Amino acid sequence: MTEYKEAMERALELARRGTGYVSPNPRVGAVILNKNGEKISEGWHKSFGGLHAEVEAINASKIKSFEGYTLVVNLEPCVHKGKTPPCTDLIIAKKFSRVVIGTLDPNPLVAGKGAEKLKNAGVEVIIGVLEPECYEINRTFFKYITKNQAYITLKVAQSIDGNIALRNGQSKWLTSEESRYAVQVLRSESDAILVGKNTVLMDNPFLTVRELDLPSPKKVILDSELSLPLDLNIFRNGDRDNTILFCNEKVIDSRKAKTLSLAGVHIEPLSANTPGYLNLKDVIDVLTKKYNLTSVLVEGGSQIFSNFIKEKLVDEIHLFVAPIIVGEGIQSFRNLNFSALLQAPQIKVTKFENIGSDFHIVGTMNFQN
């Protein structure tokens, strides 16, 4: 299978070009090799509802019959009719001799059926080339399609002693320019950015993708009592339709709620048994099922971080740790209070790197029962 590694690496590069444009579909790239193993065509899934990567690669080649040719694709070709016809039917009709697949598609409508159909048609099928990398690029889609839940990532920028800000709330700029750029990449790969009202009040952020020519994700704000003033950056004219504001259902008929709604902001009322608190499971449920969001990047603040951990809703965490000591500041997870170490969630570290002057730690969450 190592002979197809380079082609699969290229397929993954192509798949990343769909970032910000294809969700809730997966990111997919495809490469076509001739009988000598030379690349003669390539393509990627460019937009939701658009042609799939396999079709793009086939169309770009201008070849009618692919007998003896190999198609390399990071995700199993579809076998069902969605917004476009099944890719497996086209692959068979075009007489490909071989299909190399990075990872099978866990979508119940596919889930090995595409590979099986190709095999039954006499196509040689190779599965598992760069499988970890092929899984990683679509990990949010896989959770969304199998559990009907968005993939939740926490992004925490903190001092080395675990504070996200000084006691007075000052946090700009705690981490390095390189770390801030890495956050822009994280944003570009997410369907939504979620913050609490305190973060909005303190930082007055735009919550957009900067320095990258990619679309910005949805902005999700938790403001139980609709207390945020209307002149904040998140409510700017050009981006209101991209903003989702969750509040207590008791304030949905208020003048402010109606003003925001008429201005284009999406208002989502939720029941709240505890004053000032919105059920995060309900929030994620609405984002997943109503807005078809596959991934949410949680950016703050401390109470939001703590509550997501308490509710065991976090899949992945990115810690950007600056080599400074703040002392008595605002702790990243100050609202957590465990009585025993065995209760504390563990992080399985998957990446540890220097980025600028900071440390960047990436991990998946392991919650204790």
C-alpha cells in the first residue's frame, strides 16, 4: 500500500481545499493514476451540494475509459443518491481497475457498501492507506453522521499558571502572534464559534476568520437575559445573519429580542431552570439538528469552559500556553471543583509543539464515569 501513499497525501491536500465550503459534507480529494502509476488528473469536493471529488477528477481528465487506471480517494465513494448520483456507479461505468480508499465512510447509507459494490463489479479495492490521517480530516463529520451531534473543541489561551486573564479581565495579548494565527486556522475549520456573554462584553470580539481567505463560521453567543448592548462588533450590519443568540425563553417576547430578530440575528430561546444558565446539551442539540453544524469551537470564557467540562461535552481541547506567570487572575476552569482526583477528566495528548514563544497542546478528552 506504500506505493499509493504519495497519491493519498495529495488527495488529503486537495480535500483541505473544501474547508469552510462543504460542511456538513466531508472533505474529500481524489487523484487518478494511469497504468504507469503517474498522476493524470485530480479533483476535490468544492461546495455543499456540488460535484463530489471523484466526479471532479474524472471530468478533469477528459478520458472516456479508465481500464487499468487507479482512483485514489481519502473517503469511501458514496453508493446512495443524495444531492448528486452515486459515485460508485460512475466509477464502475468508467471501468476503473482499482480504487484506493483511505477510510470507510461510517454513514449508515454507505458504511462499506460502496467498497463492496465496487468489489462485486470486479474493481480491485484497497482500504486503509494513511487511514489515521484520512480519519482525522473528517473526524467532525464522522461524529455528526453517526451520533447526530456536533464535534466540540475547546480553545484555551492561558498563562503557564493556568489563567486566561488578569483579575481585571485584561487578556490581550496573552499568547503570541503565531498562536493567534493558529487560532484563525482552527476557526476556519469549524462551523461555529461559541462564547459566553462575559467574553463578548470584555473583549468585544468580531469572532471572524482573519488573515485567511476563507469564510467565517457562525457566531454563537450565550446570553440568557439578552443583556448585551446592541452596538457590539458581533451585531455589526454585515454579519448579523451569521449570528445565533441563545437566551432564556422568558425573554423571547422582549423588545430587545424582537429588535435583534428584525435586524437579522437568529434568536434561539431555551428553557432555563437555573437563572443565568442555559443547558449546553440543548444548545448543541439545536446547533446540530436545526443548523446542521458538524463542529463547534468553544472560545470562552472560564464559566463556559467549566460547564462544557462538567457536562462532558468536549471531544478535543487546544491549549495555547504562554510562558508568563499571571498570579491571581481568572483561572481557565475556575468553576470546576472536584472532591477527588479520580473525578477529574483526563486529556490524551495527541500533539505537543512549540508555536512562537508558546506551547500548543492538543488532546482528546477522557471523562471518568
